[in-house]
Amino acid sequence: MKNHILLLVIFAAIFTGVKSQDKEKSTVQWYGYINYESIFDSYESVTTRDAELYLFPSRKGDNNANGQFEMLALQSRLGINVKGPSVLGAQTSGKIEGDFFGTSENFKNLFRIRHAFMKLKWEKASLLMGQYWHPMFGPEVFPRVIAFGAAAIYNPLNRAPQIRFDYNLAPGFRATFAALGHGYHFSKGPTSDYAGNAIDASDDQRDAGVPDMQIQLLAGKKKGFQVGVTAGYMMLEPRVPTGEDTINDNTIGTYNFNAFAKYNTGRFTAQAKFSYGQNMSQYVMLGGYGKLLSDVNKTHNYGYTPYKIYSIWGELAYKPNDNLQVGIFGGLTGNLGTEEKVDTDNTYTRDGKISQLVRISPRISYTINHFRFGFEYMYNTADYGTGDLDEYGVYGETEQSVNHRIILAARYFF
């Protein structure tokens, strides 16, 4: 009888130990924050989600010389980090994260997926499958501004479903290869005009039949100096109806490139990024494309030419103590015109009339326990084209609009 009891105790201990080990192998951790903002603009501007995501001032005019005030909480965020058992010799993990920003203006305040991916991590390599940051965004180097969107329009902003392979070539030196399919961050295009007929511009990348291909090289460490480059190529196939039974299905290929650097001592951070490419509108930047001028008389089987876009930004931040941080961001982006001569009556852009945008935004934040309070001032200018427009979509003269934005923010982390 005693032996039976002893065996029962041993079995129960083993069973409990196995269960405990299983629980240790699969862990789930919730995280997130509740966000509040008060925003004042001195001049009407191009924005989305009740002005939460700011792009640039509207064209100069009496109807736009109007101050606006807004209060928002829709960027409040909720996420789950998962760590699982070993698979194929790799540590497994995953993430699901969302907010209430919505996928378009029509769906603001509705919950949307930001990230949703699984990851296998080996000693020198990792494989990610799911929705995550586009390599052009680069979570290693991006603006830490208070305004939502990580200084979008100057810094590429895009999350996309993808399969991504990272390989550590040497200590502190990583190569990334990614194939992506665009979701709610998609390029401008002629099919946007047919949204009411259930045709979505996000179809253009899918219809091309090939993924967006990207490669990135990164060198350095998080604390210290980091430098990297990203390059990629994307195909679009806008299927535009040209008659009762015909469509124009010619493709357009575009490339992208950026170079970035960061220096971090823990208290002081300096970082910068330069981006250049064709189109770029899928990164919530300027850009787009238009019908070739040489095909102006064609109603079918015509081709396209993309706009060339550049952007450069820099940021300095300093933490005098563990609670206080000050910083300043500066950005410049502009339109260099199309690759080939364009039919200016048939272009599909994020405001192709803009020649150049400038932003300067100092900020200060104070963090205590789980609370953060922040203040940011944004000086924004937009140079809109006036007068003659040449055959490459560039204006000879410009006029400037200016907006002053003030943000007061509070955030509670959990």
C-alpha cells in the first residue's frame, strides 16, 4: 500500500513537472497603451483619421485659412507577445498587435491589425511569416516623434504581409531578404477611381503576379553606431476598363532605395535617413505615376511612367535623466518629376502638384511610472506648383502654404 502511494506521488510529481514545463514553453504576454491627444492646427491641412495622421498643409487660399482643434484617442493600442516551444531547432515566437486607427477614413475608430506574425529563430538566422514592418520603414531607425505615424510623408510608413529571412553574416552584420504583398498600404493608381465598383487599388500589386521584393543590409549595434541600406523592386498591374469587353493591363515596375544611420549612447541619439525611388505612394509618401505622353492618343494598350521622389530627415534626442526627454526632427521631401514624359491630364498621385515639403518639430516628454506626457510643435510648409507645367510633371513656379500644429499628449502604458 505504501509503495502504491509512493508511486502515485512520484507519478503526480512527474505529471505536474511535465505540465509546468509545457506552460514554461508557451507564454503569452499582453501589452499596450491608452492614448489621448489634443491637437491644434493654424491652417487646414491634408490629414486622415480625424487629423490624427498629418501629411501637409493644404494649398494656399482663403477657404483654407482656418484654425482647427481636435481631441483623439483612436491610436490606443493592444498587443500580445507569444513565446513557444522549439521547432526545427529554432525558438518560436509570435505577435498580434492592433489599434483603433482603422484601415481607411471610412473605418476610423475600428480595430485593425498592425502586426500579426510568427517567427522561427536559429542561432544565426530567423524566418518571419505574417504582417510586419516593410524593410523601407526599418524599425531600427525611424523618427521617435510624438505625432502619430513616425513622421510619415518623410519616413516610409508601411506594414505588409510578407515572408522575411534574416541572416547574421557576422557579429553586428545582418542581411535581410523579404517578399511582400501589400495590404492596406497600397500604391496610388487609376483603379482607385473605381472603388465604388468593388475594384480596389490594392489589387494592382496582386494582379502583377509577383511579390514586392526587398533586400536590406544592416551593420552595427543598438547601443553605438548603426548603418544600413535597403533596396527593392515592385510590379503593378492596373487593370483599367477601356471598353465593354477590354481592359488595359500593362504593368509598371518601380524601384526604391534608402540609406540610414544612427548613433546612440543611451542618453543621446542622432539618426538620419535618405530615401529615393519611383512612385513611393505605397509608403504614405509623395509619388504615383501617370500615362505615357507618347501614348496620349491611345485608349487601349497604353503604358505608364512613375514620378521620382526623394526624402531626407534627421533627428536629435537627449535624455538628461530617466524621466525627461527632449528632441527635434527635421524633414525635407520633394517631387523630381516623371521618368519619361507624362500625360499630365492622366496622373494618379498623392498630390502631384506639390514640389517640396518641409517639417521642423521640436518636442519634450516626461515619463513617470506608466504615464508619459508630451508636447510637440510642428512647423510645416508645402510648396504647390503654379503657372506652367512641363512634360515631366514639374511646375516652373511655386507658392507656399504654412501650418503650425501643436500636440498635447498623454499615454498610459500597461
